[in-house]
Amino acid sequence: MARLRPVSHEDELSVVDHLDELRTRVVISLLAVISASAVCFWQDNLVLDLLNDPLPDGREPITLAPTEAFMTTITVSAYAGILIALPVVLYQLYAFVLPAFTPTERRVATPLLVLVPILFITGTVFAYFVILQPALDFLLNFNADEFQTEVRARDYYSFVMLLLIAMGLMFQVPIGVLSITRLGIVSVEQLRKNRRYAILGLVVIAALLPTVDPVTLVLETIPLIVLYELSILLAAWLGRPPPEVAEAMDEDEAP
């Protein structure tokens, strides 16, 4: 495995050097995910208890096959390992692409990327404590007089983990908004002017998340809209492009 070393924007690396560096960072990321997944499998009772806690009335998921409990535990441990190892994976991705940035772009990207794991964790925590239980209460009690609803382990854990991951990714909205404003792609005024279209897009995105009921849809949409509005305020405060970028924009717009 190639030894990693700092690479500046001015360094010229061969294709083989780039591939060696990429392979090394992929291996480090995989080792982080595998290690975190192994720890989660070792503490599978704690992980499963946390996932089962939002179920109403003390319900426990059921399995329908002899191997389902084992395979489901492995799958849940893998999902949880990805969540825990995400900061390491994001750092390796960032460290690989950072040399391609100019010094100006690097000053823009560095503080924003620090927020990526923080916002991801915030999104997963919000989904777990705010969205999950009301959604389950609605879904499991819908037409309860007509159906005997049981919770299958495989389907339930897939629903929960996909919801947590999706909300963690959707909480990256401020990163996207600040990035395009700091890089001079759009202005704060344009964001405000096109607010209605942005909100419509967020509603559509929320509808594509793992949800089938109006309660979950509303609970997913509201924080996204709030994040967008906060992103506009944050962009107005911090999102002005640096002087070098602003001058480049003016030169591009000049006839």
C-alpha cells in the first residue's frame, strides 16, 4: 500500500501515482467501515435495542426464516458501521480531491467540509428522535381495526437505516448553498428570488425519501425548508465570494 504524503496544487503526479493514492485511501476507508461494523456486530444487542426503542407498545420485530435473524444482524451492523466510519471516509475523499483545488478554492472548501460530518450526524439524530416515532405510530396504527400489523425485522431495519442515512444526507443543504455562493455560482439575491422553486424541489426530494405517509413527509420537509432559509441567512453573512472569485466573476461578466 502506497505511503500517503501531502500533495499541493502545484505538484504533478502521474496516473499511476494518482491510482496508488486512490487505492490507499479506499483501503483506509474500507478498513474503517469494516472495523466499525465489527464493533457494531460485537455490540449488536445495543444497536438493535436503539433501533427497536421507537417501536410503540414495546413491540419487537419478528423473523420468518431460520437465517433471517443472523443475516439481519449482519446487515444492521454494516449500516451502523458505515454511519460511524463516515467521518473517516469523508476525510479520505476530501484529502484526495483537495490538491485539485486552487489555493482560493481551498480556502472556500476547507471550512465547509468540516461541517459535513457534523450536519450528517445532526440529520440522523433528528430523524431518530423527531421523525421515526411519529411515523411508526401513524403507520402501525393506520386501519388497526382491519389489519393485524406485525413488524418484520428485515423490512423495519431497512426502513429505519435508510431514513437515517437519507436525512443525514439531506442535512447537507447548507453545505451546498454556501458552496455555490462562496464559489460565485449564484448570489444570495438569486437564492431569495427563487425561494419558491427551491421549496418545491425540497418537497419533491422529501417525497422521494423512504416514506409513504403524510406524517413522515411533513416531518421531513419542514427541517429541509428551515435549513434552506438558514442557509440563505448564513450565505448572506459568510457566503460572499472571496475577492479573487468576485474579480473573476466580474471579468467573466464584462463584455
